[in-house]
Amino acid sequence: MNAAEQARSIELAAAIATAVGLFRQHFPDARPNLAPWRDDDQTRRFAEGTSVDIAFHLPGWSPRWQCRSVLVQLRLAEPLHPRLVGVLISGLTFQGEQWRLATVGSWAVTGRRPPVEAIAAELQKFCRELLAGLECRVNDPAA
């Protein structure tokens, strides 16, 4: 679900801001989009209350990235009392998903056209920092 629609609490708004700021620190050329999904009937059928979706658009198609846009999905345990359980990142072109990285298992970047190793390593670093940074804010019941 679009991050712009999910920012209904201070905790989620702070998590979204943290994710955007951290991604921009690692990849300053990427432009954030807090509403990557259209608001239509077909899209609403697939809306998940446990996903906060943020897109980042690159200046153009990048051979290092093998995509033009990156979708970052913050996966939550439940929508009302959010607890971050993972991150899913997908590299997208007009042809669809080219690669994906999930913070489960080996954290490997998989897909038809993965980015170069330096980008994959930086994405993994972003995920580690994001999970560590949000752990105290989103996962702490006292927060």
C-alpha cells in the first residue's frame, strides 16, 4: 500500500521518513515517490495493510542497476500495531520486475537481470541499517 496512505501514526510516518532518508544517503540520485500505486479498483484489490510501499526513481535506465525504478516494501507484522518484520526491494523496468532482494534467507539479489555487485552490496547495507534503525522505533512496544 502507498506509504502516503499508510502514514497514519507517528511511528509509521517516522519509519517512512527514515527509509526515504537512508535510501537517499546511499543513493542520492534516486527520487522518492510515496504513492507508487494508482488509486483504482484493480490496484485496491491487491492492497495489503501490512506493506508500506515506497518507490525510488533513477534518472534513467541504469546498466549498473539493470532497472529504472526501485520499489522498497516495508513488511509489517500487522497494520494497527506495526512491527517491522522485513524489507523487500524490487528493481523494475517497463518490462516488469528484473530482480529482487528480500531480508529473509541469504539476502541474495535474485532475478533475470540483477544489478552489479557493488549496488547489491549497498542495497544489503541499506537494509541492515534500516532494520537496525527502525528496530528501536517500530518494534519497541514502549515507543
